[in-house]
Amino acid sequence: MHIYTSSQIKKADQLAESLGMEGFALMENAGGGLYRSISPLLLKRDVIAVLAGRGNNGGDGVVLARYLQMNGYQVHLMFPMGEPKTKEAVQHLQYYKSCGFEVIPFNQAANYNWIIDGLLGVGVRLPLKRELKHVIEWINSQEATVISIDVPTGVDSDTGETDLQVVQADYTFSLHGFKPSCFLYPAVSHFGVTKVIDIGLPHTGRWKVWNRDDVVQTLPKRRANAHKGTFGTGLLIAGSDDMPGSAVLSAIGALRFGIGKLSVLTTKEAKQIIASIVPEATFLIRDLAKQELIADIDPFSCIAIGPGLPQDDVLEQLIHEILTKEIPVILDAGALRKREYPYRKNPIILTPHPGEFVRMTGIATKQLESKRIELASKYAVEHHVIVVLKGQYTVIAFPDGSGLINVTGNESLAKGGSGDTLTGMLLASLSIHQDVKAAVANAVYIHGLCADKWIEDNGSSTLVAHEYANLLPIVMHQIEKEMNNN
């Protein structure tokens, strides 16, 4: 489930060769892996076009075509741009021909059930040449099911950028690991169903996809002899007279996710509303302008600040004071703005949606869409913080340069209040976990999983954040059953 840029793939190939695995063997592994993954989708009566390019991606297609031919499938191997130029691809084409198999001229009048796109791989440079665009137009005009090798032709492997002409794949089989573009816009819309094929290279990637098995393996089990102190004491600084609901939603997220004790610092009027809905919380009422909070920080295992708070100088001074204390801090909503952060032992977690990240950084919105992973990672490393950049495929970037992609969640989360709930869940998770990375990743994953659970029986437009009070018990019960059976 690792993620690799094009330069990292190149280094992995070089490392493998230095350890004795030649490029010819790597290509054989890739083509064989493609065959094992693709053949269950096919019928022997299907007619399959393998469109191979001039590089190693085309060589992978040649090996795939050989495996298909040897197992009785009807295959037309074609080179619309000319035969291969790289050494390994040339060798495999010679082997293909030595087996008695032919190369077919590219025929745009033919009809196929399946088209394999092996035209370009991770080394693509945009814009594409005109003649290649014509081939892509032909592919997209066909009624065939389309499979791309590594990335759809016309997609930049490392970013979400695309050419004006892009192969619209139904499936993409990514070699060695996912490529960043399958999680970035606008490229993601061209991948179809994406699966990874292991080709025998050692995994050295520092970015990966966080999945359900990771959650089951890392979520702490609750011991029978535990007490409320076992699961942390969190402080939520949230809510105002105008926006008490933000604090309510965060508090629900924290309590339903298992925090032992929750205190809410808010205004006197907001307290009355919050307490009527979340009676389990305790409250601190302070005039923030008097800076009376600092003495109260010591009992807490984690602090979350921002939901429902106005972005003003009083809040900024409070954040500055909190960051001088060695305690995990989560900053959300009103607490997110352009600032520098002190280097500290305990983590600072920022949870911006794209609009907030744009305000924090000053970058263009369009640039963010296509480079979310790169930009979030750069910010996390430069500012010594953890960035949870929300959206489809939420990006979790760590200050050591590593990171995670979350694959749960759907469009039902595009509604006010869902981020407040996540803040509360993060507060609970960081109070419970010893492993900071797993704490952040599990909260994000389960938050999205609740939205996925919702749309099993409901319309995606109907989810409102307070439903997490009911969704979290159901989803957590399923996860805990898996943990107990593991």
C-alpha cells in the first residue's frame, strides 16, 4: 500500500539492479503480475488489444501479451508509436516473436472487448505529442473496457495534472505501489478502479495508504480493569455565543471515540447549550482576554482549539501561550491562520480544509488541487507540524517527511460540522494512543468510515454531523469485533 513518485520508482529499479535483479527480470515480474491480476476479468472469447509504447511501460505490455497468448487468449499486440527503444523492452519483444507470436499493425477500424493501455508510464512529460493524442482519442471512442498500466496515458504520475487528451481507464494496475496522481485532481477521475501489483522490489516508500488492517492492528484495546483516567483527559477550547454547535459536535466526537474525561472551555452562554446536549463534559468558564487559562493546562493529556471561535488577537495570544506547553495540540477552524510554529517535543496537528490551507499558505487553489501531497508535506516539514489536509483522499503529512493517504469518506462529509466532529475524535485519539501517527490516522479513517456507513442506507446529501453520535457506536463495534478476532 506504499506510494511512490516517478523518481522513487527509478531509484527502486536501480537498487534492484545493484542487488542482482536485472531489468529484464523486473519487466518479466511486472508482466506476469499484470497477467495474474487481469486474466480473471477476461473471457477466452474476448478480443484484446495491447497498445504498447516505446519505453518500459510498453515492455510490460509485451510481457503481458505473451502471457495472454500462451494461455489461449485472443491478443493483438500493437505499437501505435513504433516498436520499443529501451534495452529490456527490445529484449522482451524479441522473446515474444521467438515464441511464434506476431505484432499486429495498429488498426483503428477493428473492434475490441478490452484495450490495454501500455503507451506511457511514470516517466511521462506533458503535453503529449499530437500523434499520441490521436491514439488516445481512438481509445476513448471505443466501447471496450480499458485497462491502463501504472497510470492512464495523459496523466502526470507525480501530480494531478493531465493533458487535454487523457485515457479514461476502467481499471489501472499500478506496479510496485500507488502513484500520487491516483489521489489528486483532476487526474484521479481517469484511473477507474486502481490496484497495486507487487513486482518483487523492496519497499522503501515513506508514504502509504492507511487501510482497515492498519486500524485493527494499531487501535488500542480497552482493558477490562481500565478506568476513566486510562483514556486521557482532554481539553476542548471551542464554541462561542454565536456558534455553540461547533463545540457540541467536537464534544460528541471526543466522547463517542472513547476519551476518558472531557473538559470544555467556552463562554457562559454557550455552556448552557453544550451541557444540555453533552452532559458528560465538565466546563471551564474563562474570560480569555484575562489569560487565566494557563494554570489549568497541566491536568490535560491533549488540547484541541478552534471550532466555533472567532479568529482574533485574543485567540492568537491564547494559542501562543498554549504552544509554550509540552502537550499535544490540535488546531482547527478559527485557530488556523498563517503563522510560524515553535519546535517542540509534542505534536502540533493542523486540520485545514483546502480553503483554510490556501489562507495559511497563500498558494493558488488550482495548484493545491493537483499537488496536495507535495504541498502538505512541504508545509509539515518546514513548520514541524502534522498537517491533516481534509477532502477526498485526506492527506496526513508528518514533519519527518513521511505521510499517509486516507481512502474512507465520501461527498456526504461536504457539510458544515463534519470537521468539528473530526477535531473531537482527534482529541480523543491522541489522548488514548501512544503512537501519534496511528492516533491521527485512525481518527481520520474512522471518521470517513462513518460517512461510508451512512450512505449504505441513506442519501449522501442527508448526513448531518450530529449523526456521528449514532454512527460511531456502530462503526466502532465492527472495528472492535475485528480487533478481538485478530
